[in-house]
Amino acid sequence: MATPDSEQFHQLSAFTSDDIAELSAGHELTLLLLEHVESGGGVLFPIHYIHKELVYRTPGLKDAVAFGTAKLVDGGEYQPVRILFSRPNKTATLRGLVLEGQVKIQ
């Protein structure tokens, strides 16, 4: 079951390592995290992300990891996070916060 939030999320452009490759350390982004709920839909949470570095994990730049800090826009403390990028799947997955999941640029 799609919800308005999950439909909005899927309509956004993919967030790829190309989007973050040129950013310098300290650059700030507002991301949207899609949290799946039991009903099968999703809820969007705005995340404030501060970039530190990007590391490619595979030859051909297929997969990358961005390291930085992030917090929910509505509050909380900044935590160390990583964003896992998959070029073949065109996905970005945030790990390290209390909420984890796919993210896109707001």
C-alpha cells in the first residue's frame, strides 16, 4: 500500500554518489529518509546531514560510502553516520541514526 509520503519519495530523483562526489567536508544537506511502517506504506523524516568524506568501495565506482554526521531535523544529537550508495540500484541508504533507510535529497 503506497502512502502519499512514499509516493512523494519515489518521485524524487535518485540520490547517487555523483551528487556528493564534489562536496567538500563540512557541506550540509537536508535529506528525506523513508521509514517503512507496518501498513506497508512509508513516512518521510527530514534529516540534516553534514558531509565528511566519500570513499569508493568497488572498481568502476559502482559502490561508495559517504561518511558524516546527521540528526533528525526535529531534534536530537548529531551522530556519526554513513550513506551507502549503490550505482546499479540507484539507491542511497543511511545508517547510524535511530531511524535508518533510503534517503534522497529534499
